[in-house]
Amino acid sequence: MIGGFQNIPKIPELKKRILFTLMMLAVYRLGCHIPTPGIDGTALSAFFGAQKQSLFGLFDMFSGGALRRMSVMALGIMPYISASIILELLTVVIPHLEKLKKEGEQGRKKITQYTRYGTVILSIIQGFGIAVGLERMSSPGGVMVVPVGGWGFRLLTVMTLTAGTAFLMWLGEQITERGIGNGISLIIFAGIVARFPIAVANTFRLMGTGQITPFFMALLLGFMIGVVGLIVFVERGQRRIPVQYAKRVVGRRMYGGQSTHLPLKVNTAGVIPPIFASSIIMFPATIANFLNVKEIPWLQFIVNALSPGHIIYIAIYVAFIFFFCYFYTAVHFNPVDVADNMKKYGGFIPGIRPGKNTAEYIDRVLTRITFTGAVYVSAVCILPQILIYKMNVPFYFGGTALLIVVGVAMDTTNQIESHMLTRHYEGFMKKGFGKRAR
């Protein structure tokens, strides 16, 4: 693997792409520290200190701490992701979008343009909501977050936050085209990883105060490596359905006759289910923070039950993850279209009739492996709840952030390796007896 990294500087194009990506991510992190005008930073920091287990904490994680500082990039890339998901869901309902999706490159460009428009619209709506909410917020000490409110502050905040999100969207597209990896995913990755040095410093501080012993830390480190290995193993896991293509003659040439396979990922939905599940289950607790629920016993019970660590919270969280795993997989992968395309090009699954029977078989296999993927995603996402609230471990590890970090790192590594292999360099892992064969 070390030899693979040493080969990177030998490829000028790859080196240029990596340096460009790092430079763009540095610009993003710099923008996360530019504050939005008209806000008391001290009062805002105190407010967010009491909102870690709400939707604010979740969005702050994806914005890389920009929301907590209320910087010009406070909205982060979430409006773009939301617009992309909404358009993908609408392709099932709106025939025009479904037609564009099947038109190839031109259709993809049109959908990307619609996504940009949707991102700006969502940013304006969210920016206005944040501006109005900021005017009503105060620190635990009673200091107002916005000393001087009004329409001037609201319009300035909407323009600032929308411009920040639009710039981030452009930044992500530039990384995708001129850099390495998926730009949007790398921006989220950079925001999450930016907290890693602070987490390491807090861990050493806990070891210094005796809250974590060196032996326990060694066990925890081994456990962390095992969990990361499990994520890599499952994310690469596929159920390969054998496909045979019949021979056909076109003019004087014969096509087909080869055997291939249809790969079905174990975790087809990716990190979308835990993101949706967290957003929905945290919504009541976020609303309750703005209300005085202590005077209403039954409402206080609901808020406590939906707090992280409670058994009801964990059960509902897992149920939502299972639901969105199946829902998003059904939207993202259509067995009927796959079966029709196979039949169109003379492909069939051995022992299965083409057409409807093939679609039912693929759907049955996909349903089974989606259950396995939902169990895996649920286990990783409730891991922090078990460690912190059930085992009293003062250490946060796992959850949606870990899935995103490992998944993006794997995708980026695969792209770097493909660049190296196309130029006759070895990848990060040596290929058996390749040298001896040469």
C-alpha cells in the first residue's frame, strides 16, 4: 500500500487533481469560519451547546461546524442533497423527469440544472426560517443571539446563506470535474473529519483524568478497527446474479453468447435511511426546546422517550431505518426496468423466464439482501447509543458520520487506484503474482 501512495506523484494528472481537490476543500474550511453579519457569536455558541441532541446538532455535523458558528456556509450542502433526493423521488411520479433520466447525458444535464434551481429555492426558504429563528433565540443566560433584528437582518441573512450554499454547490461540481472523487460527498467528508483532531484531544484528556484507562482504550481501539473493517466488508458486498446472453446475428457479425452477472449491493440505499430517520425522530425534540414542556407531564414523557439512549428512541430509530432502506431501494432500483433491458438485449437468468418472472426474481433477491443491509446500517447507527448511554463510555464512535466517512474514503481511493491502474502502475493492493507474470 505504501508503494501505491509513492506512485501518485509519478502521475502528473493525478497529482494535479489531488492538489486541486485539497485546495478546494481548504477554501471550504476557510469559508466555514467567516461569520454572518449581525449575530452575537458568544450567545449563539452558548445556545448550540444546549442543542447537541436536536436537529441543530445533526445539521451542524453535516455543515462541519459552520451552523454552530453561523458562518456564510451555515446551510452547508444539505439543500443540494435535499433537492437531489426530492428530484429522484419525483422521477417516479412525473413522467417528464423519468424520460429525462433515460435520455443519457443530455437528460442528466437537465436534471442537474433543475437540482441547482431547487437548491437555491430551498436555501432561500431555509435561510429565511433561520433568520426568523435567530431573532427569537437567546443563550441560557438570556442574551439575545441577534441584538438588532428586522427585515434588514432577515434579507441580509437570506442572501448570505443562499450565496454560501450556491458557492459550495459550485465548489463540489468543480471538484467532481477537475479533482478526484465526488465533490459533494468530499465536502461532507471534510466537514465531519474536521472534528477528528478535537475528538482525539478530548480522548487524551479523558485518559489524563483517569476516566479512560490505557487498557480500556486499547480494547476500544481494537473494537473501532473491527467496526471499520465490517463497514468496508459490507459496503463492498454484492449479490451477483448470473446472466447469460443469447447469441444473435447482426449483419455478418455475431454478438452475445457471453456470461456475466448482475451485481446487487447489500446496502443499496447508502446513508440516506439514517439521515432521514434522524431528521424525523429529532424533529419533536427540536420543537419541544422552544416550548415549555415541563408543565405538561404527558408531553414531557414523549420528549424524554424520544431522547437519545432511551429504548423507545432506539426502537423507533431502527424502525425508520428499515422503512427508508426499503423505500429508497424501491425508488432507486427498479427490477421491472432491469428485466426489460435484459430481455431487450437477449439476456436471461438461467432457470428463470425473461420478463415478469425475471423482475419478480430480482425483486425477491433484492428484498432479502436489503433486510441484511438494514440490519447492518441499524447496528452501526445505534452503536453510539449503546456505548454512551448503556455502557457509560465517554466516547462517541459510529453512527451516520462513520458510514459517510468510510464510504467516501472508499470511493475516493477507488478512483485514485483506477487512475494508477490505467497508467500501468500497481494500485494500493498488490495483485497476487502480477510481477512474476511479467
